[in-house]
Amino acid sequence: MTGNLYILFYNLLYAIYAVAVKKIYKSKPILYLGSLTYFGTALIYGLILYFQNALPNYELLTINHVLFPVLYMAIPGSILSFALYLYAQSKIEVSEANLFTYLNGIVAIPAAYLL
């Protein structure tokens, strides 16, 4: 039951967020906001790991088969995709844009089964 409440709470907060920041997204460059969001999240996550003494071994980032997937997920997989999502959201109504979030389950469930 608690998990369902978390999901409901997330959906309500996201709907409020989408309506509240639509004006901000129109006045600022989309790529700037997308990258700022991810760098801010990375900073907070890094601080949490630092204060819990759980920082990963930095030697992992010197290995090419670790570094390239991390860079891919950080730049085109996160920042650019979020910027494109914001761009698409600015071209249609918020209610229509939020409808596409329901597609996450349609893609994630088969992907989880295959993986």
C-alpha cells in the first residue's frame, strides 16, 4: 500500500511541477535547464555519497568499457533527452505531454522481462 501512495504522490507532484514551470521553460534555453537539472542532481547525489562514506572508486572511470557507457548515459541519455522532452512539452499542452508518461510502463515492462 505504501508503494502505491508513493506513486500517487509522485504523479500529483509531477502534475503540479509541469504546470508551475511551463512559464520558466519558455523564457530560458531548454538545453541550459536540462543540463542544470542533471548537474544539480549529480551534485546532491555526490554530497550524499560523500557524507555516507560511500564514494565509488574513481579508477573505474579510467577503464574505457566503463567510461563510455557512463558518458553516454550522462549526456545523450539524460541531458539531451530531457531537453528534447522539454522542447516537445513546450509545443503541446501540458495534459497531452503528461499523457506520454504513461508510455513508460509499456516500454519498461517488456524491457524488464527481456533483461
